[in-house]
Amino acid sequence: MTWSEIWKGIEGIDFSRETYIWRFYEMLLNGFDLKGKTVLEFGCGTGINSIFMAMRGAKVTFVDNSRQALRLVKKTLDKFGLEGELVRMDVFDSDFRNRFDLVHSEGLVEHFLYPKRQEIVDIHANAARKGGNVLLIIPHSNCPPYRLGKFIAEKTGVWIYGKEYPYTKNELVRRMKIAGLKPGNVLGGEFLFSLFWLFTPIALRSRRMIRKGIANPARPWWVRLNYGNWFANRWGRVIGCLGKKL
């Protein structure tokens, strides 16, 4: 299954409520005022996190190599009466330089190995202006349920998300520093949610479950259990970090 097929399969998904992953974004942004800020999302997919930023007054540029993804973003923007710049582009062809207040991606940089593993982080940093920020959210290699579920799904032929090479916290910080960024705290997320990844071989056979996972609403108790606590920081499925461009 291609990424465009994935985006086509979730077309019409309901994003009327803020999602759990957006709450993780808010924790990582730590009060960052989005009003009037220029924001770039690489590999935007549904674009929903950037759309939530646009709702808070940001001027957003969405980049993806999939026409279907950008069509999905456009429909959601139109639904909420928002505007954004849509750019169809391979991330490695990016020529953005020193332009944005915030550059971010979620679920992108882990798809690459050397030499592109560092290059993809550099591309994020290059697009940010001096004093701007780069926010990266990626799968965490220290999450046993995610690693096991992914392994079984790959062996049974139902894994749909391409090659993924998760990061440790140390690697994330190191690569951000090499890219000229000053990393802040690395936060973990999806601690309890990661247990559902043990059922990945079953879930990925159901388009309904995929849609539900993407649009899962941010219930306060669920957010408290899944993000920013000791367990999430140590064993959560994802890790994220906000870095400032020096």
C-alpha cells in the first residue's frame, strides 16, 4: 500500500475535535505563541497538527509528495474556513532557507538511514530562520510493544507504513545538535497507547481502526496517562523534541 492509498482510505475523517497527538504538540511547544508565526510542515499527510496551528493564527505551509495528502489537507482547510500554502515536493528537493518561525514533522525522519538520516534533520533546520524552532516527533526505539507489533506486522505482510528505523533519545539530540539546533527536553508519549501496537497485525487489516487511531480525541485523563510522565518518557512509543536554531 502506498502513502497516497493510505490518505485516500481515510478521506472524510472527522477532525472536529482536537486529537491526542495535538496535546503532545502543545506540551512540546510549551506555550509558544503561534499567532502570526510562519510554520512549515514536512511530510504533512493529513496536515491536522498544522491545521490546529492555523486555527491559532499561524501562517502554514504544507509540504508532501502525495497529491492525495494535499487534497485531504485542502478539504480540511476549506471545512474550517482556513488558508494555507500547499506544496507538492520531495522533502529532499526542498530549497527553503532561513524562512520559518517553526518547522516540524511527525512520523517522517525515521524513514531514512545514512546518509539521509542526518540530511533530513538538516533540511528541517535549514528551513527555520535564526532563532526559530524545529519540532520533531518520531517513534521511540525503547518501546517494546511498538517494536514487537511492528516486527510481527512486517513478518505477516500487513505493515503499511514503509521502512521505519526508530530513534533513541540520544540519537535525536545528537542529530539536532549536528544540524545547528539547541535541543530542549526530550518528552515521551503514547505510553499506554503503545500497548495497542501489540495488535498491529490485526488493526492494520481494518481501515476503520486506522481512521480511529488517527482521529482519537484528546480526553484529559488519556493525555495525562500517555504523555510527559516518567513511564512515557522511558517507554512511550514516540519521543519529541523542540530545538532552537542557533
